[in-house]
Amino acid sequence: MVTLGDPGRLTGGYRYHRRMAELAPARGATVDFVSFPDLPFPLSMLAGPAVRRRAKADVVVLDSIAAAFLGPWLPRRPRTPTVGSLHQPPGGIDHGPVRRGLQVPLDRWAYRRACLLLVASQALGDELVAQGYPRERVRVVPPGRDLPVSSGRSAVDLRRGRQAGLLCVANWVERKGILDLLEAVAGLPERLATLHLVGDDQADPRYSARVRARLSRPDLTGRVVVHGPVPAEQVAVLYREADVFVLPSLREPYGTVWGEAMAAGLPVVGWSAGNLPHLAEDGREGLLASPGDVAGLRHALGRLSEDDDLRRRLAAAAARRAAARPTWAQSADLFFAALREAALVDHATGPA
């Protein structure tokens, strides 16, 4: 598995690949991580030859976060079958226009050399097909819905004396919409809800400074709890104890945390953008507002905080819909079946 930096990072994509590695032995496989150094773009690319030499395996799985760095070093037909594991479209989703413009052709160069492209959602798969990638080379292997065991940790009071405890699990980067969420919460009656923010609060230092400046204003005093990054087992406890899950992200190729929240029986709130409309229907499993509509987001949070019956109805529907999605074990079955297919096809045809 070729990736970038520390495979233990707390993001959905990195967690996906760690779960595949954990579940590999039960499927007769092993996953070893080979990482590019996490340097300013595009300096990581200079390590390409060394990474390629270290990536000795039956199949090389190329994480989309590292595709641009390995792609230029791949031959037209790699001797070792290469499979892309995509959690973002070509060019990424957290970069400015200059980097995105440079990265798109590099990502595409890598994906043209892959025999299969495994994508985290149907929405991302459709986006790739629309860009000209053959549909038969694109396979959807979504994240699992089941949550980590909470290790017997005691219950926590997320309401803090208010009517509802709101949970947001997201690293502090602009597309996650943390500032919009804070504006929405600030406009709620003070008695209604306490918001809990879980995730890497230093993922983007500039954006983090803006979030902290907003948190320091009097209208949010005592109404928001910042947890920072916490282990997955503790996140499972927070899912269990929350009343509502909210993430107003503008673009999520899948949105693992939405799926986890629904599996935990939480109604979800966010923008009608990214993959959320594919996971939850407005008014059935959650409440969705138009992207950027802070007043609409505030209204959704207010309704779910005040109306216990609505909250219970949407929560039950969310749990039912989540139960129809694959577990991590089932996703691993799909993942390793695709890798074996890639190895067999490559061995049958031989190098070009």
C-alpha cells in the first residue's frame, strides 16, 4: 500500500486502509505500508524511485493521496499489477486551484497505469466514468458501517444541561464547514444544544486560527466543547451518547463519519452536497440544507434539538438504512477479491 506520510493519521481514507490491513490476514493476505515523505508539493515526488523499489508485492495498491507522486515513475505497463484506491477525485479536494491544476494530470497519469480503480462511493465512481475512465475498471468498495468496540468506557453527558448534544467529527479544514456550523449554533437559543467538535484541530493552522477566534466570542461561551483528535473507540462512545450528528461539509467523496453516525442510530444534518444525499434523504434519515445556507442549517439543528419525536423517527430510519450497508468485513472481502483479480489477470496476460 503506497501512501503519504503516517498511515496512522486520523482521516477517513487513512482509517479505511488501516482497516483493510487489519482484516487482511483473515483473507490470506498481508498489507505493508510504503510511504512517501510528507513534504511541500511536489517535493515528495523526488522519493518516487525509492518508494517504487520498496514496493515489492504481488499487487501494489496506490492510495489516491500519493498517486501524483508515484505516477510519473510508473512504466506504461507496470510489471507488478497496480490498483488505485481512490478516496478523492484526480486533483484532490483540499487544494487550491494552482496545485489542483498541477496535480490532475499527475493523478491521471497514475490511474491510466492501474488495472483497476477501487473507489469509496458510487458518486466518486460516477465522477471518474464521466471523466472518461472505463466503467469496467471502476469498482465501488465502500467503508464499513460497523463501529469500533468502545472498550467499556463509561457514558458521557453530551447535553451539558441542554436539550440535545450535537456531535461533529471532522478535521479542521475549510471544506468541512466548521465555521458555518459555529454560526448556526450561535444563533440557536442558548438552552437548546451543546456542540462537541472531534477531530484534528491543527490540520490546517490558518483555518484553525479562524475557528478558535470564532469560538472565543461571547455568543459561544460554554456552548462548544473541543475534544481534538481522540481514539476511534472513544469516538464510538460519543456516537452512542449524542443526539444528533452534524457535518456541513461541501465535498465528501464518501463521508465515513456520516455512515458511522447513522449506524449508531443518529439523525444526520449537513449540506445537500457531496455524498450525503446518497447516504441520507432529507426528512427521512436526517435534515439537509442547501450548501451555504447557515439559516437553514440552524433551523435543522433547532428542529432536531427541540422535537424528540422527530429526532427518534429520523434516528430509527438512519439505523435501518445503515444496516443495509456492508460491514468492514464485507468491504474487505470486496477489496481483496479485486486485488486477487488484478493479480490473476496480470499473470494471465503477462507484461506488455
